[in-house]
Amino acid sequence: MSRADAFFAVMAIMDEHAPTRRAAMALARGGVPVFPCEPQGKRPATQHGMLDATTEIEQIDAWWRRMPTANIGMPTGGPSGIVVVDVDVHGSADGYRASEAARRAGLLDGWQMQAVTPTGGMHIYFPSSGEDQRSWQAARVGVDFRGDGGYIIVPPSQRTVEGQRAVYAVSSLSPVPGRDLDSARLREFLDPRPEPSRSPIESHALEDHDVARIAAWVTRLQEGERNHGLFWAACKLAEHGTAAQDAHDILTQAACQAGLSEREAGATIRSAYRAAAGVTGTTPAAGAVTHAAPHAVPARSLS
């Protein structure tokens, strides 16, 4: 039995009231590595986070004896044989609307399990193809992909939302085996590359030393803040009229130093430039000045 098959078999028999310790032990016995996350939360409760994920029963037993209500974290992609499409609603970003459009386009066929999340979102589980599929975010449309380099909180973990117990719970299991997900096609559908501008617009660019300072700040971003920070930096350059190709060249190099892949960094920069262009209806790819309101400045100082 593959790790993916073992995962879905465990999920099929664990109801939402089962202790997370029991589920964690069952997953580990099936060869699926897990690690504890904070009770009622999503943050890893071990020093190295998902890198501590293991199938060693003694270690898992020790973790959950120390934290009986810890939630269950599972690395996605290669370690578990599972990839997940994370659908959520954040402000104007409606992940359900985007995922329904992707479903109609045939890009979400082959799922094997769906689970509801405590905040009203949905996790769509697929067996992994075995190929390297890096995690990515399409924040503009409310959909993330959890593959290699990511992790997910799995049922029967729970959180307290507005004073009420809310669980990660299996809502659907497919009666037939799941199929591989083409995450690259899904991303391109949800977060397509912008069309190049046909008419360059004169702009007031940031000074070179300011651009260098922003790029240097991006190199210092840590795991968990890289995509958000890179998005903010790209919005800042777009707002001040830096041409998209220049921003791509400068920020991609910086983001790679911070630990993002070139592909992931490029997609985030494109998404930021589209967000900026959407405010004024112009395309900043040619250096247009926009007045987009990017994400608030991240807590990490630029200095």
C-alpha cells in the first residue's frame, strides 16, 4: 500500500471526534510522516517544524503525551505522497469561485478527498505524481497549492473560531482512486501571465539605491513570510513605475537567495504587477505609474 493509499484509508475511519494522537499514530504506521502543531493552531510545535516529521512511533507517542491536543501537521509532496489545493475566502479573493472555474475547466478532476477547514475553507487532496511540484500561492484568487516544501493540517485537528470548536473534517471521499494533479496548469489558469503593454508610459522610477535596498530586504525574508514579503516588494516597485522586466530580474535573484524557487518568485512578482495594474486599468509592465495599495509593510524592517 502506498503512503497516499494509507493516508486516505486512515482518513476514511477517523471521525471528527477521534483524538489527534490516534490519527497521528495510525498515519505513521501507514508510512505517512507527521509532526505536531500547536493545539488549536497551525504553527509547528517542534524546533524544525515539518522537517521534524517522522513515522517513528516512539517519537510521535512522546510528542502527543507532552501535547495531547496537538494538531497534526503533514508534509505535502514527496514525503507523504499527497498534494493539496487549499481553497479559502480572504476579503475580495473568493477561492470557491476560482476553484469552481478550475473544476469546469477540468483542472481539478481526480481528487480523492475533500475536507472542510475551521474557517470555512476547503482542502482538496490528490495523490502526488512523484514529480517535484513546489508549493505556490495565488492569493489574488484565494487558492494555494501545497506540494513539495509545504505542509497541511489534517483531520481530525481542530481550532477555536469565535469561541466555538471548529474542526478539520473529511467531507467527501472519492469511490475511485485519485489521479495526478497538474499543478502548473492549474496555476497558469488561476494566475495567468500578464499581456505585455503595447504603449510604454513615462514614469518616475525609484532611485537605484532604493531598489537595491528593497532587494536586499527580500534576501533576508524567512520561511513563512517570503511570498508575502516578495509580493509587497513587487507592488512597491510597480507603484513607483519600475518596469516589470526590471523588477523580475532584480527581485527574482533576491527571492532565490531567500529560498524561493525562480518559478515561484516569478509567479509572485507577476501577480503583484497584475494587482497593481488592476487598480488603474494600466499595465505597469512598461513602467506605468500606478497607485495600487499593496499589502501593508511587513513587520520585518527594511533596515
